[in-house]
Amino acid sequence: MKKSSYTSIILALIIFSLSPFSLSAQGSKPGADSVARLIDTVLQFGQKASLYRANVDWKRVGDSVRKAAANAGSIKEAMPAMKLFYTLLKDHHGFALYERKYYGWNPPRPKLDTVVYRALIKQLKQTNKTFARVFNNDYGYLSIPDNNPTERGDNEKIAAEIQQALTGIHPEKLKGLIIDLRLNPGGSMFPMLGGIMNVFAEGKLGTFVDPVSKKGEEWGKRGNTLYDGAETGYTLTKTLPDLHNLSIVVLIGPRTASSGEATAISLKGRKNTYFIGENTNGYTTGNSSIQFSYNTGIFLATSVEADRNGNIYLDHVNPDLQIAGGDNFSSLSSDKKVVAALKWLKANNRSWLSKVKSIVDGLVFNAADR
């Protein structure tokens, strides 16, 4: 998930206990009151905030979900009704989280060609960690995998791990950097952005946009913090080398998703930045949530994401240069996308040197003319 706004469960229960949509037929079953409140909560939450709320027949959705939950005597037994709710909304990013298990709608997606994507599929099945290296003493490589922060302090640990990997290759001495998000199906966006915070200049990095109300909530960098609207998403507690002018290539692919996509969008529009690979997975929506109980959370897609220039990503993030397959994580020097990235970085570096030389020559010429 990328963004999560928690609402007090006490407030939620007060509001929804007054709702006219209660499941009175369940009153005779143990736990039926909790099920009724859960269904009322998710329906009210959906009508108020869902990204898809303007395209839904809410009477049909409400009748169908209540019918599916009619015989549920516990929250666990109500989970099939929750899956139906997300299916009817066609919300493939939202989900109910009950006792650490996810319940949502998984639409059919085309399977990756096992020949073309053998290396990617194989690597995704392994435990991927943040990894950095240097090519030819001039160009860095940083792979940022997914994350799953569940405990207090996890965001800071994840960001610190990425920072340590990046500073370990001394990027301030390099001519360019490859940021690889191909193995990043998501998690939380702010630890990832915190890990590479020094590649950004201050200002807006993106916006969560509600297409119904047309309102937006910015995220970006301000001083040593990453902000999410009025909230602080991450605070940097150490000094890192300033890399906001460093040339960067971002690698993306069909398994770059959710927060991986939000991280990619944050890099869209950055100066000296180029995207190579394939269209991402298509989870470019922002989630908001209600913590219904200590072991039950309700997550809804409530916004789409736009980059710093206002470009909205409804379905996926697209690269500047499309390269299908050719992944080789066991030998990055033979990886087609890495090879293309190094080629672009070298060309961009030569272009930059040429511009500098032109400016210097102009200054020398003007001085001689005097």
C-alpha cells in the first residue's frame, strides 16, 4: 500500500451504529452485531471515499454484500462478503486485512511469458534485498525491493537499509545511477523514498488526486522531511550527499507495483532522469483505510496518482524506452535493460560535458573579445 489514513475505531463505531443499513436479521447469531457493523462500515466508507463511487449502483452493491454476509456469525465468516464488495467496486487495489490475511478482488491478469520473463519470475520467488554495486567505477546500481513494515520503527529501518546500500557505493563520486524497481511489487512508499531522499530537490514529488471531487493531496520533500499533505511521511536524521543533479535511469517492469509505482512516479519529471523497461503492473492508486478492530483493517483505493507535473497515471507507469524481457539478475552486465541504462547514462554524461565545454568556451571567447 502507498498511503494510509487511519480513522478512530471508536468514531467509526459511533457513526455506523446509527446507520440505517444494519443487518438486523443476524441478531440471533454470536458475533452478528460485529458483522453488521463491519458491513455498514465498509459500505459507508465506500460511498464516501471510494475512487469508483460515482460509477457504482450502491443499492445493488449494498443488497448483494448484505445478502452474502447474512449467515456470517463472525468477522472471519464475513470475509467472502468483503471480497464480493471489492469485486463489485472493481477495486483491485483495496482489500480487507483480517488477522494478517488479505481479502480482495484479484482480476484475471495475463500471465508473464515464462520464456521471456524466466529470470524475472525466478528472482521474484527469492528473498530479495536492497543491493548496490558500481559499473566501471563511474556508474552506480541500486535495486530497491518491496517492503512490509508492520512494527513501529520499520519505516526507519527500511529507509536506513536503502541509504546504507546507496552511500556504500559513494554516489557523490559517480557520473550516474541506475535505480532498479523491477523487483518491487510494493509495500510502503515513504521508506523507499526516504532511502533515496537525497536524489530529490525540494518540492512536490506527486499528488494523490480524487477524480470525483477533483481535490488533491501532495507528497514531496521539505527540508529533511517527506510530507504527505499535512502529515510527515518520513524524517531524515542523518546527512547524505546531495544527489539531486545526478543523472538517473529508472528500471521498471510488469511486476513493479503499488508503492513501487509510487516511487517511480516520484521520479517522473525529475531532471536528468530516464525510464527504461516495460509498463508497470497497474496499481497506481492511493489507498486510505479504517482500522475497524485490532485485527481488522479496511483499505480502499481512494485516489489516483499524478507526478510533479500533473500527469495522471490511471493504469500504469510507462518507460521512455521499451525493452521487453532481457532481464538477467545473476549477471547484470548482460542484462539488456542495465546495458541500455549504462548506454544512456554515458551519452547523457557526454552531452552534459559538451554543454559545459560550450559554456566555458563561450566565457573564454567573450573574455578574449574584451
